[in-house]
Amino acid sequence: MSTTATTNAEESIVTLTEAAAREIQSMGERDPANAGKHLRVFVEAGGCSGLQYGMVFDELRDGDLPREFYGVRVLVDEFSANYLKGAVVDFSDALTGGGFKITNPNARQACGCGKSFEA
């Protein structure tokens, strides 16, 4: 496991923190169905504010913009890249407010749940 990001934030659409990378690796190890798959971060219509974030283990597809952080390959499709440029995915294991959190500089307004936003 690498201890540094292999791509810097200026070149990446989405940046993964070390804490998020550790959790993604752990999730992949716990579920054999995810073996060999990468983390896809995407945006789709929906949620309280019009657009919502999604993350799933997936295969590389044509048009994807792959980057690697701390040993985790992150995939972003071209549509989502328009909304996610400069976003950071973090993870906290806190009992209150824990889980994955996406900080997105392109979001004009975010929902209280943190899973949807308005561009």
C-alpha cells in the first residue's frame, strides 16, 4: 500500500484522502465480489437539491478518467467530471456524523444530508 497519493490534486477531478482510501480498501477486502474493481465516484440526477453523489465498486469503462490515491484507483466518467472537479472524498469513523463525505467546490448549495447538491 502506497503512503502517498500518486497523482496530485491539480491533475485530478476527485481527490481521495488517506482515510477514505483505507476504508475503500477495507470494504473491498470484506466483499470478494469487489475484488479487482475500482471506486467509481459519480453524479446523477436526484436527491433534495437536484443532483446526488454516488460511489460504487466498478470496472474501468471507455471515457473514464482514472486516478490513483493511496493504492485505490478512482474512476470518474466525463459527465460527472463536469460537476466534481476539485472535489475531495474523505471518511470519518466517528459515531455521530461519520461515514464518507464529499467536499465539492462546485456545489452552490448542499442538502443537509450531504449526499445531494445544486451546481
